[in-house]
Amino acid sequence: MKKIYLIGSLISVLISGCYKDKTTTTQVISLIKTTKSWNGSPLPQYPEGTPEVTILKITIPPKTKLPLHRHPEINAGVLLKGALTVISEANDTLYLKEGDPIVELVNSWHFGKNEGNKPAEIVVFYAGVQGSPITILKDKDGHSH
């Protein structure tokens, strides 16, 4: 009977040790704080108008290249899963891996591509003006839409 009680007590202690939360204080980690986009260009002034915040979770399948586009609004994100390459029209290149932050280019043509074998997942925060588009695509003829 003592053996069963002892074994039960040991199992109980081991299980409680596995589930004990070791975090005792709040942790705040700054991922990025900047006045520039990822290629070093200064961020523009915030536009006039009613502020509108948009948060998107974007999943890019493996071996996928996004179309050439630009953002008229300041936006920033964090790559949650996978890897992503971002290339500007001037051929500036940024390689992102899981956990990396990005402050996107504003009003500069660029595209992203997932060259990996698993989906890339990114959360992007847009700080814009109500009624303004967050992304403008460039068609094959060089026109915006």
C-alpha cells in the first residue's frame, strides 16, 4: 500500500511539474521600431482623413509569386510561418524567416514570393484612411488598378 501511495505521489509531482507555468513576469519584446521601410526609404506622413486600421492574415502557398503591387498606406507585419522573399522594382531584396518583422515599402512597386515547400503565413497591419485601398496591382502594361 505504501508503494502505491509513493508511486502515486511521484506521478502527481511529475505531472504538476510538467504543467507548471514558469513565466512569472510579463515580457515585452520590441520586434521593430523605425521611421523607414525595409529598403531604407523614409516612411511618408500619415494622410489626412478618418483613420482606418486593417489587419490581414495572408497565407502564400509554396512556390507562389505574388503579382507586382504597391501599398499607398504604411503597413508592417510579422512572418508567422515559412519563409518569404520580397523584391522591389529596383531589385532590392529582403529575405524573411519565421518571426521576422517587416515594414513594407509605401508607394513603391514590389512583389513577394514563397520559394519554400510549405505555406508562408504573415500578419500585416495597415494604418490608413477610410475608403483608401491598401494594395494596388500593376498590370502587364504598367497600369495601376
